[in-house]
Amino acid sequence: MIQVQNYEKSYRDTVAVRGISFEVAAGSVLGVVGPNGAGKTTTMRALAGIIPPTKGRLTIAGHDIVADPIAAKNQLAFIPDEPQLFDVLTVWEHLEFTASVYRVDNFSQAANELLEKFELTDKRNTIAQELSRGMRQKVAICCGYLHQPKAIIFDEPLTGLDPRGIRTLKASIRERAAAGAAVMVSSHLLDLIGDLCSHLLILHRGASLFQGPIAEAKSRLESVSEDASLEEIFFQFTETNKHETPRQPAQ
Amino acid sequence: MRLQWRGAVRQMCQSLTTIRGIFFLVFILVMMVYGLGSLYFASRITAQSPQFTGAIAKLQDDFIPLGLLGTLIYIILFSTGESTVYFTPSEAAFLFPAPITRKQLLSYILAKSLGGMAGVALFFSLYLSPSISMVIPRWLGIVLILTFLQLLTMTISFLRHVLQEKMHLLIRRGCGAVIAVLLVLTFKQMGDAVQGADFGLDFEAGFSAWKSSATARWLLFPFALIVKGLQATDWATFLPYGAVLLLVDGVLLQLAYRLDALSLEAALGYSEKRALRLKRLQSKGIWSAFSPNTSAIAQRHVPQLPFWNGIGPILWQRTTTTFRSSPKLIWVTTTALAIAGGLVYLVAHLKEQSTATIGAPIAGLCVLGYMSFLICLTLQNDIEHVGFLKSLPISSTSIVIGDLVGFPILLSLVQMLFIVGLVVFFPTTAGWLLMGALLVLPINLVLFGVDKLVFYIYPTRMAKGAPGDFQNAGKQMIFMAFKMLILGAAALLTLVASLPVAFLLQSPLLAVICAGTVLLIQVGLLVPLLADAFERFEPRLVVVS
């Protein structure tokens, strides 16, 4: 559903992402981890069509994000780390706006269900400027879900959410994946990744160190035991490569 | 300060590695040399003519003391003075917990602002100097005056923190009452002296009479002395005045140091508040300053628009945001326009001349044009939503069209209302006014479009910098000049197309229609450029100047 082939992104002399390739199949949840500056957000923003790739091909549900951006974006929901709401629009108007952009007919019932699920019903007529950070995040998630996207990308989704909000979000991600959506989640919270994701992508200095099922990551490393935590796996991959810039993307 | 300067120099050196950076530096230098040079040569040329020199000296005698008195009254009555003790978030985070005395912190803030004042003083001193040898004393004099105003503002702010808020308000009101009484007294004395003479619109004669009243002379006396110091033709004359000013500044500085010890917490609180406001301005533009923050505004609805290939939702969002955010702005604009309109009406009727009756509505249209210019070229849209808009399944062309037309339509509606008002007051010129109305929307669209285009190509956000932040001012000046160049070309093209129509067909209406059409064609041509620039726009590259 989400395909990235040889993606590279450079800013003048700085190479942010170095030719990475990966795939997220329908129904699977890919966790993207890496130290700060690894290229996680850059990759996700390129997939969302916000920044153009310098090289490579990125497709959503078979549509190239550069060549056929509208078709690709129609199948996608991108929930960034900082929810970008319009200050003077109400919660309901955000859903209304999303429905009109993605051309969702009769959205009211689905929108009300989402508000109910994320405990926003009583905030329906509140403008975004008056919402807390966590509530803004919930509104962004509701808007993302409204058009039933086939691919969903979350960048640090838990920031600002309360415990109930976290539980609801996790459950909703599992539900969406079970319903056939391809989900990508970037986070520094390795517990979240371990709990939620079926696959793992480890990025470091713009290169991919590992991509595949989480169980495979353990077998890839000789020095870790079978019951090693994701944290151990992460440090094994990233610390080994701390002082070198990988030239070839790992498979 | 050394590290800050080093950072600024490093940033400048880094920017010189690109052609754009070199261009901007050269542009700044050229503008500075041009500005300073023209001021200096203007003063040289006028110095050679006794008539001009006398007139300029009279202007200085008349208006500098009045300006200084006005500033002083403003500071005493209205200034909170908080901005004079502003620390950036990084300064507050690093310096407040550091083993640095409050006195040192205050000295640091003063030293920083002194740099800005020195630059401002340079401009004035070049203009006010009768000869090159007197540039330095002039410059010193102006720096001392500006420092006096800065220290006075600061001291008043500290007093406010030291005194209870109620007591401060009481003192301020007391000062206001005294000032009001004194001003009334000046007018009474003036009335007694001129014995009911009617000056009509002769502002100069009226002002001279007012200035001659005993109280006004007394009020203006210290400032008149300052002007004498500034007009000194040699060092010997300047030095006593300079010494007195230095003494006054020294006393105020000592007072500020003593009072400041009691206002640390308030300064920190203000700095945090201001940092938040600045952050908001930087990411969302000046527009956000007008944004109210209660859900009550949600009652103002704009009906949903059809999809129109994606233009509809964007236009709806933009119009709703503008409609809900703008009441204050619309109120300010309408009031300004009403005052301007009232003035032109008054002038037209007092003079009772046909030229004035035609001139007044034309002046009204010019005010409208200026308002468009001011608003459209300073109200950029927020940066933070560009990424969001780019992630929507709507073509860039539709997004930029929806984004482009929302605000100009609302602004034009307000201006149309003003034109209707002018038509009521000046029915004889209704034809001209309505022809002007035809151009309101196309002009607003071109202005707004050009502003957006420049922003997308070089995304730098206007934000208030520290006092004397000339780098920021210079950068904004360049962008404004760049926009002016594009707008100048657009205006020239419009004139070239419409003037022949006016002369050949002898029809002003057809010429206006032609001009409007040319402007709309320019807007049409801007759309693909805007769409392309929007696609290339990467939020990561935004520079906050």
C-alpha cells in the first residue's frame, strides 16, 4: 500500500535521507524509529506530498506522490507531530472542511462517532485556539480518519494525549490495520512501537539500518537474546553504526 | 553580546556563500549608502542656501521641542515601558538563573539598545549637521536624547512595578490632569493674547500664537534648550548642553538600577508573554494579532461553498478565518477611512472650491489605495498551514486561487462601503468614484498576489525584532523594494494599456475597464507562478527574520 523506492532527500549540502526503500503492506503497522535527525519526519512528509523527494519513487495505493499527487493524497491521512488546525474554526468545522476536501458525502454520522470515540463531543463547537495540545491532536486524528484512508501516517502521535486518549488511539490504529489500512507510526517511545507494530524500520543518519518484521530484527543480531527488548535491539543497531555513515541501505 | 555578534557575523558569512545572499548584502549596502549619502548631500545643498537653512532651523525650533514634549507626555500617560526590559526566551533561560547581577543584566539590555539608537542617530545627525565636523556632536546629542527617552520609559515601568497598581494609576491620572490643565492654560493664554483672532486653516499662524503663550514657552523650554544644543555650530557650544544631557541620563540610569531590583519577576513575566506573542506572530503572521480567542466568534458563519475543483473548501476556510479574525482590523480600517473621509469632506466644504470637491474624493480613493497597499503587503498568511495544505488532495492551482481571493474580496467589500459613503457626500463626482470602485478588487488581488509570490519564493517572516535590529529592518526593506519593483512593472503595464484608450477613445470609463482587465490578466498570470512557487515551497526552509 505504501511503497518507497530509493528515496533520497537533500538540502543543499546536507543529505537528510540516503536512498532508502521499504514497503508497508495493507493491514500491517510499520514502526519508524531512529535518533533525532535520522530522517523519519522528512520521509513521512515526503510521503504526504509536503516536500518533494530529491530522488526515488514514493507511492500510496499505487499512485506516485509526485506524478499523481491528488490520487495518492486521496488515499492518505497524515497526522503530523504538531497538529495543524485553523485557530478560528470549530472542531466540527474542521471535520466539515475535511469532508469537503476529501469529498466525503454524509459525513455527519461518521464524524459524530469519531468525536464520541475521542471524547470530543462536548467540544464540537469550540474553536481550535481554545483546545489543549492533546485535544488538538485528537481533532487531527479524527480528521485523518474521516475519509477512511487506505494509508495512515502518524508522526509522534502520542504527544499531549492523556492515558485514555493513548488507549483509544492505539485501539483505533489496530482497528484500522485490521480493516486493511497500511499504517506507519514514527515515535521515540519504543514501548509504543513494540506494542503496536508488526514491522520495524530503523533509520540512522538518513539511512535504513533495518526493515522487516520485529521478530526478524532479533534474529538479525547475533549479540542479543531471543527475549531482548526493542530498546536493546534499537541500541544494537544504532550504536554499532554511531560513528559511521552507512553507504548502502540495509535490507 | 560578543557571542551574539559572532553568531550574526557567522550567519552573514554563511549567507554570502549563495548568490542570493550576496545580492541581498549588496542591496543593503547600496540602500544604506544611498540613504545616508542622500541625507548628507541634501543637508549640504540646503546649507548653502541661507533661505533654506533659515527655514529648516525654524522647522527644527518649532517641531523638535513639540515632538519631544509629545513623546514625554505619551510616555508618562500611556507607555507601560515593559518592552524596554525585554529578554528573549534564550536570554531568560540562560541569564536569569546564571550568577549575574540584575544590574549587569540591565546594563546588557541597555548596551544592546544603545547599538540600535546609535544607528538611528547616525541618520538624523547626517541630516542635521551643517558641516562634516559637526556630525559627531550631533550624533552624540541625538544618542543622549534617545537614551533619555529610553531610560525614562524604563524608569516609569519600574515605578509601576514598585508602586501598587492602584497607586500607579492614581499618579498617572494625576499627571494626566496636570498636563491637561497646563494645555488648557496654554490655549487660554493664547486666546487672551490674540483676542479672538480667527486663524481659519492657517495652521502656522495658530501654532506660533500657541507657542508664544507663557505656559507653552515654559513647557517647551527644556526641549528648546536641547534643540539649541543640537544646532550648535562648534564643539564649545555643544559641550555644555551635552554635559547636562549626560547628567540627566546618568541620574535616570541610577534611578533605574535602584528601582529595577524590585521588578525582576515582572520583567520575566512580560518577557515570557512577549516571547509567546512573537512566536505566534512569526508562525502565523501579523494577522494573528487581530485574532480573538473565544468560541463566541464561531457564531459568525460563512456558508459552505461548492467544491469547484478544490477552490471552494480553501476559499471557505480562508474567508471564514478572515471574517472571524478581522473585526478589529475592519473596525480600525473603517475608522481610519471614516476619519480620512471626514477630513477630506471638511476640507472640500471649507474651501468651497470646485478643485477641492473633486480633489477630496480623489484623496479618498488614494487613502483606499494606501490602505490596500499597507494591508495586502503586510498581512502574509501563516506558514504553519502550508504543510497541511500541501498534504491535501487538491491541486496547487486550486489552493493558491482559493488562498488568493478570500482576503482581497473581504477587503474590497469594506472599501466599496467607503466608496458608497463618498458617493453620498460627493454626488457630483459619483461617476469618478464608481469608476475607481471598479479597480478596487483587481488592485487588491495584484497586491496580495505579489506579496504571496515573494513570500513563497523567499519565505521570510516579518517579526518585530529587538530595538535597533537593522538587519531585520534592512531585510524587510529589501523585500518591500522587491515587491515595489514588481508592482511598479505591473502598474506601468496597466498604464501603457489603458492610457491610449483614454486619449484615443476619449472615454475614461473604457480606460478604467481596460485597466481593470489588464490587472485581472496579471492576476491570471500570477496564478501559475504562485502554484509553481507553492509546490516548491518547503516549510523547513522558512526563515524568521
